Amino acid sequence: MDTTGILDEALQRLHGSGPERLGRLTNHAPMAVEALSVHGQASSVHRWLDLYARKLEEFPSRVEPVTAANWRAALGDPSRAADWIGHFEREIADRPWRDVLAQWWPRLLPGMYGGSTHPLIRVGHAVRTLLAGESTAPRLAELAHGLGYWAARHHPVAELAALPGADSVAAALDAVPPIAERHGTFPDRLARVTGLPVWTATRTDPDQARLHLVELVRAATHRYATHGHGEEVMLVHAATAPNAVLRTLPALPRTLWAPSLRAAWTASAAVTAMYAPDTPVALSPPGSLTPDEVFERALAHGDEHVIKLTDTALDIGDEAAFAAALRSMELSEPLR
């Protein structure tokens, strides 16, 4: 983790911006700069932010404070993003951040699909930073921004039919049926997901849940190498959303690990149903690149989704994961 103070500077710089732009597109900068800092590229953070700055919008206006009495009415209202962020800033100022997270995680988990899972992913990056280093004011504020964005974009899925599943997660992802009409926005497509294969439904042991979550992140990352061309941006989230859950588990009570696994599976499988191509391509071996070299290529490419998928690929650390990261660079437009 960066100890130079650059990450804190970048987060302070970004907290004057809103969590979205154009009313629907996510501000990825806080997640990307955290990943850059983790992988030894703190010196490149501000230069990357200068390139990304045109995608930032001003912080939204406040409407009315969120309180213990009215929070349910404000949940899932994107116009209340600033109110929600303010609420979590106050909560984290008054109580340990782990206590706030433990209280709100089960409330927010059913709505992790809002904002195309980006709010959850932002929380995962913030928690990783807090677990790895000091709980500085900018890092605590970043958790508040992530939780507030999640609450504002909270969006549960409808009841899904349990379809025949598989023992392995890779086979279960292969068994996911594509939606009939593959067009429209993330919410439009999500509404067309009516059933998903059963996997992990009976897992209740926390340690087994964590191990299965590791398997899910690995399988979804590997799958991008052969299926990412279905939608080079959105299929990234089949891997990065469950990885955000995995990164958060150490900060959560163990009783929340199994339900977190089930929610992560639903998210990864739903994204697969919404965007996976009809046919895969052959996996292209990554060669002899080291993890540092793979991440340096992601930084040179610059796209925020490429950086985040490469960050997850380095967590997995095997050749198929590196191949997925390199594939994302081939498919995505560089940041210029």
C-alpha cells in the first residue's frame, strides 16, 4: 500500500466530484487510483487523474439529510447521493468504520446490482485500503462515498427461478442461459434475467463460503479471457464485483460471509446472462510476463476497467488470469 500520501491526496482531490456523470455513468477514478497505489504506481496517480479529469462532474446537490427515521424512504433514490454520502460521513465520524460497515452491509447487499455493481466495487477498494494501512481521513471519507453511492443506487433483483446447476463454478457459469433480448442498459437487461443455475445455495460455513468466493473470482476472471468480446466493459464486472465482496469479508462478521457469497454469485451469473457471447474464443497464452509487467501494460493502456480487471487478475495470479487482463487491453479503447 502507498505510504507516500499520494493516494490520500488523490482521494481528497476526487471527493469534490460526484459518484457519477451524465446521470448514469460511474466515476471510476477512486477505484483506479487505489489499484494504482496498491501495485506500486502511486507516482503515476496524478498523471492518470489528469487524463481522466474530463470524465468528472461536480459533487451533486443535497436534498435533505438521511436519518435513522427516514433512511428507508431514501434508499435507492439516486437524487439523494449527496445526502447518503453525508449520512455515512457522520456515521463513520461517530463510530468505528467496521461497526458502520457491519450494520449496513446486510441492508445494502440485496441491492448490490444498482449502478451496474460499481458502488459495491468502490466499497471493496475502500475497505482494502483501510485494512492494509492507516485509517486516514481521506480513506474513511472514501468508504463513506462508496457506501453512500451504494445506498443511493440500491437496486434489488426480482425473485429468480432456480435452474439446474453444476458442482464447479466454471460449469455453473457455462450453464447460465443468456437473456433473450441482449440490448439496452444494465437495468433493462437485468430485468430480463428470470432464472440462474443453482450454485452454493446450501453453503453456510463461513470458511467454505470464502473458499467458494475465491473460486468464483478465479473462474469469472479466467472466463473473461475467452468470453470478454461479448461486451468488453460490462463483463469485467462478473469478476470485479465478487472480488469486491471477497476483499470486504475480513472486515465483516463471519455470519455475513455465506449470504455475501450467494449475492456475489447472483451478480456474476446475472452479468454473464446479460452480456456473454454465443461462442468463446481460444485462450491466448500471456507468455512470460511478470505480474508487474502486466500491470505496467494496464497503466500504459489507461482504461479504468482494464486497470480494475488487471488488479483482480493479479489477485488470482495465474497465467489464465494474466491472459484475461491482456485480453481486456486488446478489446478496450485506451485512455487518451
